[in-house]
Amino acid sequence: MDERFQSIGHAKTRLRYHVIFSTKYRRKCLGAVKEDVLASFKYAEEKSDFKILIMNLEDDHIHFLLKFKPALSITQVVSRMKQLSTWYLWQKQEAHFRNYFWKKNKIWTGGYFVSTIGEVSEANILEYIKNQG
């Protein structure tokens, strides 16, 4: 079996998501506590049903490459990530985050960016579908 694909019942999938979310008010507060921020998402991953393939952060936002089962929605995964990472970070770095946010348990904006990625370009897929039949 090709290890690039995940088998779920009678389906084979290879779903990858590029996700970005930023701090509330675009506060530049992540760089000073980078190791704890990364650890907070590893914690969320351990407690959840998604896999972080890679992540990296700037002072006011973080990028991920994720994979998860198609039964989960991107909204469910992002909400879980934000909830667990926020809880973890306020436990570890309350004094730091009090300098940036007046309400406890706030770090992330409500929104996010997501894009699926694939192994071939959109143009190749369009051409492939046009040439079927």
C-alpha cells in the first residue's frame, strides 16, 4: 500500500491543509515564548485527532501543515487547536500574556486562513478532468 495515502473504510485520502492564524489584535507576543507556543500545539495534537506535519511562527501569527480524517471539519480542528493551546499557554506564561491581553484566555483571533495543498497543480487537475471520457 502507498504510505502517502490514508485508508478509512473503503476510502483512500491524502488531505493536507495549510493553516494560519494570528494573535488577537495582531499583538507581537509569540516570539518571546516560542518554545512554549510550539509545545502548546504539540500538547493539542497529543489530545486530539489531527497531525501537525510542520509548524513555524512569527511574532504575531503561526503557520501549520496539518492532516486529519475527512470526518473532521477544518473548523473543528482549528477550534480545538486554539482552545487547547490557549489553555496551555495561559498556564505556562500568564505573566507574559497579561502584558498583551486584558482578558484571560485570549490569544488568537476568531478567524483563520486555510488552503488545501496537493501534489499537482490546479491547472493539471483541470486538464485531467477535461480529458476524461
